[in-house]
Amino acid sequence: MTTKASLEHNVTNSTSHTLIITGTVLLASAPLLLYHYAPRIFLTYKSYQSRRRLRSLTQNANPQQSNTTPQDPPTVSGIYIHPVKSLRPVSLTSTSFDKHGLKSDRRLMIVRPNPTPIYGSFIEGEATHRFVTQRQCSKLATISVSPPIELEHGKLMIKLSCELTEEHVYINVAPRSIRNLPVRYLAGVWSDTLRVADVGDEAAAFVAKVAMLEDASFADVRVVAILEESERRVEEIYCPEEARVGFGSLPQSGLTDGFPILIATESSLAELNKRLSEKNKNKIPMSRFRPNIVICNTEPFEEDTWKAIQIGTGPNSTILLIAKGCPRCKQSCTDQLTGERSEEPLETLAEFRALGKNEEDVYFAQNAVLIGDGYRGVISVGDEVRILTRGDPVWDLGSVAAE
């Protein structure tokens, strides 16, 4: 007859035996686990140490400001978001950040269905739609977007309007609303594929009417929003080590072309416009380059050598890391009011900013990412900018994609 004591003894022995086996397996697999995770551990530690060094520089009086030192320090003169990719920007006086970059920047985009594959249907993980920008449809530049406005019942609305069609449409971009949208796609953005949600027929019809002023084939466009669970990482080869997040992961970029933040300077635009004027050509506004942050009181193109900058001071300051220069495409030749195209500024930029691997790759402004320690401050127009570190410029290592 089995007694209670003997049962407890058997259970104890069984548990001990299981623990011994588990421990033996873990010890045996330790070298394999260490081999697998060692690179991530090394990257995490290296990133942490680099961030500590940068943070220490914020305590210095004047780390690496301009060699020529203008009378006034570098200062934020403009902040812009583009709630819908390739539509008009929204000017802000201040903003903060989330994991995708500036809040509300490029969270929606326009897509078209991909052609049905010759083998009959899309395979799992294959993009069913493809992003559309001013590169394909310059009339998108005529659509204005309002800043997101909070309304009752948790609504967060943006308004799209166009003078050409004299129409407008509202889109609820609140995270809860986006999560509940029933129609989902896999959409291609350059070489990446993302999960997105269709925001509805009304928005699609509004954009299609504008796009069809250029080409009737744009009747099939849709407006989509990125889903919270979608992940799109920046290119590792250009990612500063201080930007890695968590356990050595690369930062995200949302629906931007490649990096979450674009920084431009007024002095660089002034230099470009001076060269345009010398050729009796019209000056162009900063909106042609669609930056997020504009900085004044610098030397022309000195931002090429920036590696880390601090915006603001005190506990709410933000550290941004420069990843690489931004190659320019024909979108910069599109008038951001009329949607009309010309040869400038690419023609003039090619005379002095062809810095990439190919002569046709010209650069204006710098791509940037947030420091990867999880702290995201607030930036405002008027904030002082401190150059923490400098180094050699970084340009694309290969040919720049065009679409």
C-alpha cells in the first residue's frame, strides 16, 4: 500500500531528477547560447558605453561648436512633420518623439495595388501594395494636411484638403481607431514590407481625385496607416552604435524613406540659393527638401561633419545622432505648392554636392536617429543646438535607389 510519505518522496525524487536533467542540458548548451548571443551582448555593452560618453559631453560648456563660431549659437528655427507621406508638411512650434521618430510624422501613406503575380496569387509575406510618392505623382504636393486635433471620445483627426478640387476629408488617426480598422495589407516601402491598415473609401476617393488630375491610372490609390506592431529598422551599416535600443536592436524608421529624422540648415539652403541666383534662376524654399528639423546660425554644409548634437538644455534636452547624408531625388524638383516640376535644384546641386559613389547622387541635409537609451525629450523652435561630436561625412556606399 502506497503511503502519503512514499508519494511525497517519489515526487521529490522526480522533481530533483528533472532539475538535474534541466541543469545538465543548460550547462551543455551554454557554449552554444553564448556563441549565439555574444555579438548582441557586445553590441549592447558597446552602445551603452558610447551613450555614456555622449551624455558626459552634454555637461561640457561648449563641446565642438562651429570652428568659425557665428555670433549666435546654432538654433532650431523650424520643426515640421508630414502626417501623410508625400503630402504637404505641418509646421510646429514644439514636439516630442516616439519609437518611429517625431510624433505623427509619416504615419500614413498612399499605396497602389501590386499587379497580380504571374503564378496567380500573392505568396505569404509578399507585398500586395506599393507606396506612392511625389516621385510618381507630383500632384500630391497640392494636398494640405492639418495638425492632428484631439476631439471627444478619443478621436485624433487630421484634415486633408486641396484647392484644385475644392474638397476635403477627415481621417481619425487615433491609435485605437487604427488598430480597429478591418482591412489590412502588406505594403512595400523600398525594400521593406510592412503591415498597414486601410483608412477607408472616403480618404481614398479624395486622394484619387487629386492624383487623377495627373494620370487617370491613379484611380486605384488607397490611404493606409502603419500598424503599431509593424517593425521597420534602419540600415545597420549606417546606424551609429549609440542609437541601438534594448538588447542591441536597431532603431525603427516608420514610413520615412530610410531614417526617422531629417535635419537641414538655413545656411546650406542660402548657399544653394546663392548659386541659383548667380545663374539667374529662382530661389527655392526649404520645403523642397522636406526636413523635420531646420537649424540656423551655422556655416554652409557644416552639418556634413556632425556626428551627435544636443537640442535644448536640462532634463528635457534631446540627443540626435547623424547617420548619413540624404541623397536627393526628383521630388526636390517639385514645387510644393503647385506640383509642377523643373530641373532645379538637382542640376545645380550636381555641380558641388555630387558626393556619393555615382556622380548623379547629390546630397542635401542629414539623416538622423535618436540616441538609443530610451529617453526622448521635447524640442522647440528657439532651442539652442550644441554640436557634441564631429567626424568624417558619410554618404551612400552603393548606388542610390530611385523609384
